[in-house]
Amino acid sequence: MIPYPQIDPVAVAIGPLKVHWYGLMYLAGFAAAWWLALRRSRKPWSPVIKSEVEDLILYCAIGVVVGGRIGYMLFYNFGELASDPLSLFRVWEGGMSFHGGLIGVMLAATLYARKIGTTFPALIDFVAPLVPIGLGLGRLGNFIGQELWGRPTDVPWGMVFPRDPDLLVRHPSQLYQAFLEGLVLFVVLWIYSSKPRPRLAVGGLFVTLYGIFRFAMEFVREPDGHIGFDLFGWMTRGQLLSLPMIAAGVAMMVWSYRTQPLPEGRGQAKGGTQ
């Protein structure tokens, strides 16, 4: 067993104002996405130019937060939402869903693509490699906040989370997810997207790999206490939501390679990178 590092979930406290590490991880994720987007905007096939990056990150940030919160309440806490609709707005109580955030980003990308005169597939391919760093940082925030921990285990690197009422040795599944959904997914997508690919191939690869990683990690992650298992006595809500992602991601890549040419950028048409 490895001792859990004693990290205060509150990074900064000024009187009644408390800033949690989880919130700071979100900010760091958006900052990383902005910096990476600036680098990607220099590519000759980029659908986004430098002057459009800040608004793109703003649109996506709104999509992540709004979609993530609505998705959590719909997918994981619908009973409370139905009985108390105002619970949707009590974000300080916690509760965000990746799958809801993904839908929010897709809607935001649709709106922003129309605004700048590009297509949804082109923008999704641009955005997809920017996401994993934020996902990884978010999982680190979960680890520091001692939430979404793993199932009981006897592996040597298991941990006892002080906030766990049962004080069991558990998988530090947040760290597993940070590694797979953050570092591994970022490296694969960044390398894969480093040269032109058919439209929607990069987005399809993101959706496929995230779905596979999330499905696998749910086997060591403790199911939500108020939900438990959804199917067959072993399938969790996260796995159930990930199956359509895997199918959709594979379909996107097949469609992309069968029907789409290599992309042409907008940078030269609009005077180059600004």
C-alpha cells in the first residue's frame, strides 16, 4: 500500500472564499488548450487562424461547463433534477459529466464553425488534440479532491483515501485515467494530427480511444453509490455511455477515410497566420 499524499483540496482560502484545486485544474486545462491551439493554428491546413483561437477556446469552455453540468444531472442524477430543477444550478455541490461536456463542445463547435465560415468536421479535428491535457488535469483534480476513487484492491500501489468512510485500500483510478485519458490520448492524437488527415478522422480517433480507455478504466473505478451497476451485474453507467462513443468513433473514421479528401487550410486564403 502507498500512503495517500495529504494534499488539501482547497488550494487558496481567503476568508469565506475557497479556491479548490479541481477548479484550478480546469483553468490550467483551458490555458493549455489555448497555447496548443495557437501552435496548431500555424499549420497550413488549419481551419482556424491565430486571431480566432481565443473565441474558439471561450466557446468550447462554455460548452464544457454547461454541457458537463447538464449531462451529469441527466445521466447520473436525473431523480434529483426531476424533483428539484434548481439543483442544476448548484454547481458548487459538484457533479460534471465528460459525456455531457463532449456534447456541449460539439454544439459549441457547430456554432463557431458557422461563425468563422468553416465546417464542423474541420473544427472538431482541430479541437480534438487540445482536449486530453484538460482531461488529465481534471483527473488529477479528482485525485486531490478524493473523489471518483477506485474499487478495493490488494495491489501494492493501492491507497486508502482519508475521505472514504470504509477506509479500504483502493485503486487510485483517477491516476490511471489521468495517464490514459490525458497523457496517452494526447500523445497519440498530437502525433496523428501532425500532418493532414481526412476530415473527421482525428475527431473519430479521439472518440474511439476515449471510449475504449473509459470503458476499460470503469472496471477498476468504484461505481457511483446511488447508481451501482446498470447491466449484467457488472456494467457501469460510464461503460454504458462509452459504448455508443466507440461505435460512433469507428464509424466516423471509416466514413472519413472512404469519403473525405485531405484538408486544405484557410490560413493562406485569409492572408496567412496573424
